[in-house]
Amino acid sequence: MKTGLVLEGGALRTIFSAGVCDAFLDGGLPMPDYTIGVSAGIAYGVSYLSQQSRRNLKLVTTYANDPRYMSMRNLLDRRNRSYFGLKFAYETIPNQLLPFDYDTFEAYPGTVEAVVTNVDTGKAEYVPVPRRDAPNLVLEATCAIPLMFPIIEVDGRPYLDGGCTDPIPWKRAFEVGCDRVVVILTRERDYRKNADNSFRMVKNTFRKHPEFVEAMRTRAERYNASREELFALEREGKVLVIAPEDTLGCSRTEKDLEILRGLWQAGYFAGRRCAEDVRTFWAKSSEAASC
């Protein structure tokens, strides 16, 4: 038997997942054998694996309104070319201002993967998250939202946000042998993704990468189909899904601290409510459970 945890992305909306994971830590739940996440899902998720409860809450409430973290100034800076300050977010914060516990993360005995999108092939790739990577380049690549980030190269390969191709990688968890998979979503259960209004700009910007453009064209359709399959598996008792009842209008680049605190709290309470269901589910095959 192998347990798995799947973390959807959503930039700052992922503070909901952070709340769920903090409740898991406070409740003393066992760590999963396998963890995979997309974008901020895994960027926040590594703090769960390093057992740093509330680290993500402190991060967003301290830096969401800091222009070094998020601002148009960063995007217009030719040395940065991202709405997020790359060096500040992925190096200065974890290595100096809000230290990440690399030792505990390295000691986590399970497997950790991040989803990235290969811009040349338009396909999802699943890459291990290095246990000691001070530049945090893999986390930067999985978070690289098109048009808001430059293409990030890892080992000579061009990557953007894993959410472009596999936003909820529950299938990957089963492919690597997990049989009891917990999935934390960052959208309400009745949410359906619509076609992206920025597609025309994506098409023009990435015209030399037709496979990536095609992946972006079909993104909403594939996302909605993946969720429908996931909920069907939940009804069969093969996965346990945790989703927010209300995301409080939180945007990917939310700066309202009350909204961010409220969504973290919603996640924390959801995690507390589901904690024993998750413990039982990970301990043995169980009846269908949902939160």
C-alpha cells in the first residue's frame, strides 16, 4: 500500500491548501509516501514536508504587499521579467528572511515531484524536487505562469507552469503506484474553467512553440474533464478530495490580507474536519470520503 498527496496550484489562492496541511501537521497525521504538486501547490507544499506549520501563512501576510515580491515593477524589469520578484521570492525569502528547513525536508523519506510544462513539446513532465536547491529552480519553473514569468530553463529544458498541462496530477500519483490518494483542490467543487481571455496573447507570444499553444487552447476542456474523472473516483472510494466551499474571491495575486487569512483559516478548518478521515484512508482502504 502506498499513500499519495496531490496539491493543485493557484498562486496565492493556494493558501487554502496551506491551511489544510497545517491542520494535518497540528493533528499529527503521518506523512504520505508520495507528494506531487503543481505551481504554488508544491511551492507551498514543501513547507508541509519540512513540517513548518504556518510558514506559508506568514509568508503571504508578510510579503503579499511588498513590491519586491509582487509588482508590475518586477515584470517590467528586464533582468527579472516576472510579476514575482524571482530572486526575492525563491532565494532571499527561503534562505534569509523566512528560512526554509532544508534539513527536515531532506529527511522526509517519501518521493516529491513537481509538474512542469515543456514549452517545446507542450507536454507535462514530472521532475523530482531537489532536497537542497538554494535557488529553488524547479519550484520556480513549476510556478512560471505564462505571460507573468519568463521561460525557466532546468537542465537545458524550457519550462513553464505545470498547470498548463496537468493542473491536478492525480493520475500521476496512481501511475507511480499510489493506491490511497488525497487530493487538495483550490477551487470549489462546482467550479468550471472557461477559455482563457489571454489566449490570443499567448498564441502571439509563443507562436514559435505550436505544441505549447495547442496545450493552452485545450486547457480549460482538459481541466474540467480531469475534475469530472476525479469526482467519479471519489464516489468509488478510490480518492479523498478536499476542496474549499468558498474561495472568498481570492485571486492568484491577492493582496487583501483579510481574504488571505480567511482562506487559510477555511483550509485549516477543512483540514481539521477531515483529519481523521485522512488518517483512516491512509491507514487502509476505506469507504468513499469527501470534505
